[in-house]
Amino acid sequence: MAYFNGVYVAIVTPFTQEYEVDYQRLTKLCDWLIEEGVDGLIPGGSLGEYATLAPQERAQVVETVIEAANGRVPVLAGTGAPSTKQVVEWASHAKRAGADGIMALPPINYNPLKHEIIAHYEELSKVGLPVIAYNNPHDYPTDLTPALLKEISVFDNIVGVKEFSGDVRRVHDILEQTNLEVMIGVDDLAFEGALAGATGWISGVPNALPKEGSSLFQYGRVGDMKNGLPLYRKLLPLFHYDAKPQLVQSIKYMMNLAGQDCGPTRPPRLPLPDEMYKDIKADFYNAKEANYS
């Protein structure tokens, strides 16, 4: 049984033009995403620019999302931090605030040995919230292979993995070798991932297109190629931006186009070149022409 089914949006952090966190706008964004049909929310991830937030801001962002969700959908809090101690502290804060689970990277500032990775997740499991391990070997030094995930999954509260390797074959291997649920972590494998048996999708572009994202993943879950494949092909050019370093600027611009302006990104992320915005705009309006239900 999967803990976290469906489309979970890795929610952006709205900022004012002075780069202050706009908590009121964050609340409205949560309401809109829930009303549009997403299945869960994840504050404090990379797309939420957690690394640019002061500790008080980061804590308040998580608390604001939990309060806004108000039990309507589950909330998983991102816990990325340099040390295991800090990660456990963020996990403990999420538990006190009322989160339903956490999303947890392996050690990020160090190329760890296997026993160090296992110990890291053992400490997180002790917090007492369901843990979605986050595998992103492109941006961090650790690859949570299916064999390694099998060893991590012996801890009671490690229940799933956000799979961001970009290799859809991993979905099959993880489901075969472990008892973990798989949540696809990169947008441009969302449809294939669902067809392969992923029960969740931790998504980026659905910040701007939640209805389309929800419809697409549901088509994949039930194997509806007739309706799913044409929609996927329309959305795929947008989804590719989720796998690029400029994903935050790109997705915030898509949100602007969708009438959900959430302000700028905090430096060091700066506005993109005009040509990139032109391409995103063309891909966005092409995707909006797709039919979905």
C-alpha cells in the first residue's frame, strides 16, 4: 500500500519584488493547487529555494503550507541540509508542525560511504514520520541504487523514494527489489513512470499546470495511452525544463503565464535571457492547447 499516491507538487516559495517571502501569496497558491486537484504539497525542496531561506523563513514556509492545506491533502516537508543533525532537526520540526511525512536527501556536502548513508536514514527513521528518500545522483554525490534502497528500507519509517535518476528502468528494479513505493521525481518521465508502476509523482511544472499534470498521471496509472500520450507529448517540452539547472526560474515564469505570479527567484538565481523566456512561452501555450479531463 502506497502512503502518498498521486501528484505531489514541490511547491515554489513566493517572494516579493524585494525578495522577502510572501506568506500570504503562499497560502493562496496552496489553496489554488488543492482546488485544481493536486494530491499533496511539498514545501522546502530545491524548487522552493530552501537553500536561500533563513532558518526562521524556512520553518515558517513549512508551517504556512501545513496550515493552508488544513488536512485537505498531505504535506511532505523537504529536509535537505549539510549534516545529519540538521536534517533530523528539520524532520523533527516538520513532525511538530503537523506534516504527514518528509522528503530526505542522503548527505549532500560529502561523498559518503555506504554505512554512512544507511546510518543517515536510520536516524531519520527514528523521528517517527514516513520518509521518502530522495535520489538525485545528478546534483549530489550519492546514487540510491535499488540495492542500497533495499538496505535502507529495513528501517520502519522509510516508505518510499523520489526517483530522479532519469532512468525509468529504476522504477521496475526498485519495485522488484524493495518494499518501497516509487514517486517519480523528474517531470519528463512522469507518464512512463506511472505506466511502470510508480504510484506518485513529485512534480515541478504542475505548479503552473496542476489540472494537466493530474490528468496525465492518472492516465498513466490506468494505462490510458489513447488520452495520455497526446497530452504527454504536448507537455513534454515544458517538462524538460524541470531537469535543467534553471528549473526554478523556468517554472516561476510558467506560473506567471498561468496567472499565478509568485515573484522573482532569490539570487544567485537571476532572470533568464529573453530568448529562454520566449521558448518557454511558446512551449507553454502549445501545451495549453491540449485537451484534458
